[in-house]
Amino acid sequence: MRVITGIAGGRKLKSPDGEAVRPTADHVKQAMFNILQFDLEGRRILDLFGGSGQLGIEALSRGAREAVFIDSDKRSIQLIHENLKRCGLEGEVLRTDALAYLSRGEKFDVIFIDPPYDAGLYSEVLGRINAVDNLTEGGIIMCEARAGTELPEMSAPYYKQRERRFGNVKIGIYSKGEQQNE
């Protein structure tokens, strides 16, 4: 697992031990950031269910202004701190429940959602973002799931742009604002 490009490009990230955290595969991460390439510079990022922190770290490496990393697991929080240090980057790292954090009402330009696949949190997390309105106008949500998972729709002004499949992984791409025809 490594940072793909940017100021920390090529730096190796420490991987989690065991099965508790499932890092995003490099080819999926590359595809996600190809989609986001022009939407990162100077943006505020939320890495929800941070795990190793690799998505937020990749965004910071590519010019994001700020990243907030959320995870409820103590080992994941330590891992995120270690990976930020390895890359010479800084971010706000909080050990808290994802839904409780979203309820604070903070706004972000890009939100990465990558919960444990079998936790059944997609509807609840996307519903909370919709209700609290955590995304800036024109912002993007990247939601990673197992390929067979049915990702929910969101209510206006949020909408699902599309879904992309990468082997056994699916990425749901959501936005806020006027729906664009693609």
C-alpha cells in the first residue's frame, strides 16, 4: 500500500494487521482519484471509517487543503497518525463514531465512505449526510462497497451520479446540487 502521486507520492503506508481493516486496493484507489483529479486542490476532505487513512492521505498528497479522519477503533487511529507522519502530512484524526461525527454538521467538499462491508451502514450514513447536509454545493461523496451491495439513492439536493465496478468492489459516486446528465 502506497501513496500514488503528489507530494508524498511513492511513500509506503503501513498496513493494518489482521482482518479488522480492509484497505482500498491500489487499482480502485487510482480509479477513484482519476475521477476526483480536478476536485481536490484546496478542498476539505472527510475520510469516514479512516482505517489506515490512505484515502485522506492520498487527497492531502494531491493538494487537498485539509483532511479529517474518523474511526472508532483505537488501532486505526494510531495507524492513521503513523501514516500521516511517514508522509510528512498533517490532518485532524478523531476517534469517534461516524454517525455522531456527521451530526456535528461540519461541511466537506469530498467525503470518502468506506465502512466495514458487512456492517450495513450505507443507508444510515448516507441518510445522515442527507439530513444534516454535510456536503458543500457541488461536492462529491465516494462510497466503497462490495460489488453486490445495493447502494441507496439520496434525496434532493443530493443524487447518485453513477456506480462503477472494479472486480469485487463497487464505488458509488454521489453529489450535491443540480443533477448533471452524464
